[in-house]
Amino acid sequence: MASLKEMRDQIKSVQSTQKITRAMQMVAAAKMRRATEAAQNARPYAQRMATVIANLAAGVSGDGAPKLLVGTGRQDRHLVVVTSSDRGLAGGFNSSIIRAARDRINALLAEGKDVKILTVGKKARDQLRRLFADRFVASFEAGVPGLASAQPVADKISELFEAGQVDVVTLAFSRYKSVVVQTPTLTQLIPAQVEGAAATIDLKGAAYEYEPDEEAILETLLPRN
């Protein structure tokens, strides 16, 4: 039987562990709050950008339309961009995204398509490389969300498209709804999908004249978007 001193030491050890656990919980809660605010604060900009692009695209057609909008005219070569976190212990966050991406890749392969894979985040890289190692073109760490970490990924996607190596680019990501609910989502980046992406702007009988023209504006907005 443990002595009184041993029992006191054990109680102190448990209390110290409780203090450490509470501190870790507070740090995690602060990080989660910052990530949630970042996701929610970015939405108005993204939604307004989608609205502007949708209205510009409505007035563009023919040979003058930007290639990012109309594509190459083929659907043979696909690039699937899969985003995840670098670390685990996130419930079904990573597994849900990777499962959706894996199903999409297998469906494309079954149709006879040429599929390439680009991953953002160590979890997506490690899991998908076991199944599709020969189809990887690049992988990036997720890092801290922001323009600095997103720009190299966007540059690589643009490079592959402009080099004629891919016709269609699809992004697999998790759409934030709440702390416990995040929906795995697949969205097509190239050719840009604008139909139904945003409500049209009510001009109240007026008409816009763009300077420069719609094609020139889209040439700038689509890569940025």
C-alpha cells in the first residue's frame, strides 16, 4: 500500500498534468478561433469576386475569351489538387477530403482520363502517394494559411496549364460550416465555372461599359481568383 507521502506526490503530479492540459486547451482554442475568423472573413471577398467574374463572363464569348475561362476544348488530362493539414488528430477532417479526392481520381481513371495529382498538406501527400505515387506532379506543406503559402501552389497550377499538360483542374478542400462540421467539397478551377456561382448584379435598368473590355479584366481577375 502506498504511503501518505507517495499519495501526496501522485496527487501533485496529477494536478500539474491538469494545469498543462488546461493551458494546451486554451492555446488550441485560440488557434481555432483565429482560423475560424480567417475563413469567415475571407468569404465576402471571395463571394464578391465570384459575382464580378460571373457578370463579366456573361459578356464574353468566342476566340477573345480568356483560356482560363473556356479551357483547352478538351477533357482528357486532369489535375486534382488535394488540400489537407500537415498534422493529424483532427477527427475526420483529413480522411473526408482524401476519400472524396480518391473517389474522384478513381472515377476519372475508370473513364480512361490521364490524371495528375498535386497535394497541399502532409496528410494528403502521405496517404495518396501510397496509391498514386506515379501520378504526383508536386506537393506542398500546408503551413500557415495565407497568400504566401497559396501563391506557389497557384503558380504551379498555372505552369502546368499553360504548358498544355492539363485540361481540367479540380480542387478538393473542406468547406467550413462549424467547428464540428466541415464538408469535403470538389470544385473545378479550370476552366473556371461561373454558371450559378453568384447572383447577378441588379443594374436597375442601367448598363455597364468596361474600360478596358471584359476580356482584359478577366485576364487579370481569373489568375488572381
